[in-house]
Amino acid sequence: MTTSCPSGQHAHHDVYAAQCPCRALLDLLANKWSALSIGALENGPQRFGELQRKLQGVSPKVLTQTLRRLEEFGIVDRTVYPAVPLHVEYALTPLGRSAAIPLNALRSWVEDNIDHALRPEPAASQSR
């Protein structure tokens, strides 16, 4: 689907076009840790440690990089509360909440279909 570009940088948005800025947003949202971070924030703001516990297997470095990129694109808000120790919360923006809808559907589809995707190959194709 193509739409006119409100930024005026090019004639229209086309994610299939190599130079379209849509690709950077698609790359961000298609990233595993981005999709999971957005899902973890669907129920409201969370602190970094809460997110890291929920997203089993993510390193602090990767989670930090992911949250920074999500913030740069306006998907996540980062709020710092002046306290000792410092209190930081991450929350979805309205744009992030709109991205959460299709990502939630994708995560549900993956959970519902993983058993079908991992079926063993038929014997004939294993001998190739």
C-alpha cells in the first residue's frame, strides 16, 4: 500500500522501495525484542528491571538499545522520577499502543501455530 509522504521527502511511502524511510520502522517493529517489549508494556508502564524479568533471555545491553530505538521512533515514552535510587518507567505512547494491536495478533498467531511450523519433514525430502 502506498500513501503520499507528508514529510515531502519523496512522492509516496512504499515499504518495498529501497530508500523509503518506512523500512527503518518496519525493521524496528519486526525485531523480536521490540515486538516483545511492546507486548510487555501493553498492560501499563514498567520499570527496566520488570521488563527484563518479563523478557526472559534479553541482556541489559540489548534491552537498553531496544528501548532507546523505540523511544526515538515515538513508540515508547521514558519517564524519569527524581528519587533515590533513580526511578525510570517506560510506557507505550498512543503510536505504540496502535503498533501493539497487530503485534499482539502476530504473537498470538505464533503461539497458536508453532506446532504446525515445526512439523518434521516427510521421509522423502529428508534424503536430499
